Amino acid sequence: MLSTLKERTGEVLLPGDEFSFETDDSISLTGPVRPEKVVCGPGLRRSGDRLLVCKSGVLRHKQPHMFWMDSQQRRYVPAKGETIIGIVTVKSGDVFKVDFGGSEQASLSYLAFEGSTKRNRPNVQVGDLVFSQFLIANKDMEPELVCVDSSGRANGMGVFGGGGLVFTVSLGLVRRLLTPHSEVLADLQQLFPCELVVGMNGRLWVKSSSVQQTLVISNLLQSCDAMTAQQRRQLFRRVAQGAL
């Protein structure tokens, strides 16, 4: 199966496609664990001796043996520990309701901010943007957000967004922006220096020196969704020539 997966890397797969384990891919229960063990990422699911594709997209591979499906999905499913950009919609008592683009809203306690107490409450109003992470995220419970890390520090989380622009992109572009040494971010910073906040739920917040540059950056990032690296460089080059 490992050789078949490597051969089909870069191909478009659909839900229902499957790969069967070969004899030499099996792991012995008595011997040591072989380094050829396959690691399944998003879009792939293990079912007995088969590997099933559960999301349409392009099969990607990372050394040594990690595989996942790269898709242009826009529907966000919350996961514990992921940071998102949310919008405060309801302020009721000690709890805020936050819209993060999922099937239901998440709750955010006023005590989930750094330094907040019963007397010292955070200044959060309806319509504010919050950068927070999921503390609870499963199908049987209401999602819960916090604006502090495990040590009780804000670490960049909290209310933000004065004067910027919020827009939505695909989850695939979000993962590309969050990768270390992202080429998209590097090309963008050379073109227009800006402040950028990336949420795993597909929302981006950007702020530049002028409103015009902010709108240009948002249009460029939204255009990068369906572009190859070569097409993106050509687009950025044309914008740079026009801006100069």
C-alpha cells in the first residue's frame, strides 16, 4: 500500500477510493515496529486492513510516510486547541456567544481572559472580533472558547480588529499560510507590509497602511485559493509593477 500511495501522490481522489494493505506492509506483533508505518492525515481514515478516502481532493505526501487530502473545503469543524477568529453576537450575563462559522455558536466566559476577575471584567461588546482557541470541541457538547493558553497568558489572544478587514478563504489556504516559511506570506510581505491574523476557521483579518492596500491584499489572498505557485508569482509581479 505504501508504494501505491506514493505513486498516486498528486492525483485527485474521491470519497470511496480505498487502498489495501500489502503483505510486506503488515506490522509484526512480536518484532519491533517498522519505520514504514503509514500516518493518516485529514481526509483519510483507517478501516481494518484498508485505507479509505473520506474527502475529495489531491493526495499529498510528506516524508517519511505521512499522507493527507488537500481540498478546498470551506466548512469548518471545530477541534480542540485550534485558534479561530470569532465574532461576538450575544452578551448575556457571564457568558458571550461567539460565531466562528460552524454549525452552532460557541460560548466564551468573561473569566477566560488574562487578568479578568469578577470585579475586573474585560471590555467586550457585541460585534467585537476575538482571537481565541477551543477548550471544548466535540459533537456531544457545546463548543467552548478561551482567550488564554495553558499557563494563563493571553499570548496574542483576546479582542482585536480596530480598523482592519475580515474576509473568508478556504481552509486549504489557511494551512498554507500557517506553514513555517510560507511562500505566500513571504511574497505578500515583500509586496505590502501588513498585519495579518489567521484563524483556522477560514477567517483572515488584515490591516495595512491604507484602506486601498488593505483591499488589494484581501483580493490577492482570495485569488490565491485556486492558483498554482507560478500563477501566484505572476499575479504578485503584475501588482508590484502597477504599484510602483
